[in-house]
Amino acid sequence: MELGLARAHVASHAASRPEGDWARLNATNLLAQALKNIAEYAEALSPGVTTLATARRALGGEHEVTLTAVGILAAVHRAMGNPALALPLQTEALAVRRRVYGDDDPNTMYATNNLAATHLAMKNYDAALPLLTETLERRRRVEGDDSASTLLTMGNLAILHNNMGKHDLALPLFHDALRGSRRVLGNRHPITLSIMTEMGESLCRGNDTAAGIELLEEAVAGRTAVLGAEHPRTRNTRADLDWATSEEWETSDGSQQQEEQEDGGDEEETIASAVAVPDLTGEVSVESTVAAVV
């Protein structure tokens, strides 16, 4: 949702509904998400914290609006470089979703991916691996290989293997994820651009620098067109490209600090988040409540 429309929803519901009303709280969820999507993380934090506290008190911990607020606030913390603040929130959300909705529910799979992405950001690779492996298996079975969520999780798992030094496992997943994302979502979808960025960086580290640079160049052009030249993701991808084409890269061992994730613009958008972590992000899902707000 665009920021202006999100603000209008908040104003409308504040004037007509009580503080603990689910639709009013859902509107502030959408505002926090809209602010996060344009990288206004500090501004997103306040409605995120307030909405979660009010939703817990008025609706309880198992209500969908409360669980969505948990996911959005966690995503904001991670985007601000504080994955340790996101971790307990996401652990809580996943436990509730598994108990109430079951493991195959789409939002439970979102929550599993989100928690794995935070472990990835914190370099808790042993904790992230079973979560991502489980989520990819479930998504392939429930949603199919060509769903955006399956491709997102495939990219996250590729990043994890790459970070663990298992390039032989990472590259096939990157190839499959990018091929599927180009075909299903298009070359300038946020997930496609995130996979492109991470795969390009991986190829450069794996001594296929020419192919890696080609992907990074495409990712910079795509992110500039979609997000603008000064968006954090665009700047991070451009920094990767500058590094890969520099003399310092050529004389180094190929390691570099990875870009801030995000996805993840929006949460269904990327492959990881926070300072010095991968680019594919988690996926805060708000689809289940958006329709009732408008």
C-alpha cells in the first residue's frame, strides 16, 4: 500500500473507531509496513511498537492483526540492524501460528521463513538451516515450484549455503531460483533483483567474476529503475558492483561485506536484511487483513 493511502486509512479509522478496534489497528499495521517499504525505518518503529502493544491488550496474542504486528515490528528491527530484537518476536509468532493454524498454513510458512532470515542475519547458520530446508520442502509441496514464496525461500537457502562456504550447494539453488523468478515474476520484480544481486556476488566470490559482474550490473539497472538511485538497496547493490570491479577485489580473497537486506523490501520481496547480511529478506504477510481495511 502507498504511504499516502496508508496515512488516510489511519486518519479515517482513528476518527470513527475505538483505539482497540481491529480495523483501526490493522490500518496502523499497514502504515508501519508502508514506511518500512520506503526505508523510513525510524518512522515505522513508533506505529509498529504502539500497534503491537495495543493489539496484544485488546485482541490477544493469537489474533491475526496481533501476529501481523509482531511480524512487521520484527522486520523493522532487522532492517535497522537489530536482528537480536527481531528474534524473540519472530520465535513467538511462529510458535503461535504453528499451534493455531498448523505448519502448512501460508502465514506459518511466512513466519518460518522470517525467523530463518533473522537467524541468517545473525549468522546463526545452524539454526537457520533446518527452518529454511523445512520451509522450502513445504512450499514446494503446498504451493509448487513456481510460487513467489517458494522462489524466495529457495534464494534464502542458497544464501545460507553460500555463507557456510557450500558453494556447490548454493549455485544450483541460485540458478533455479533466478530462472524461475525471471519466468514467473519478471526481470524487475524485487525477488528477482534480490536473487540476481546475491547470485552475482556469489559468482564473484567463486571466481566467475565476469558472470557475477554481469548480474550485478543488471541488478543495479533494475533497482535504479524500480526503487530509485538513492534507495538503500540500490546503493548497496551498486557498492557490490563497484567492489567487484575494483583492484581491491582482484587482489583480495574474494570475500566482502554483504549488502543490507530486505526484503526484505517488503517482506515477500527479498532475500535477507540488516547491516552486513544477505539481500533476500523475510516476508511479513499482511494480505490476510488488507482486504478488510479498504
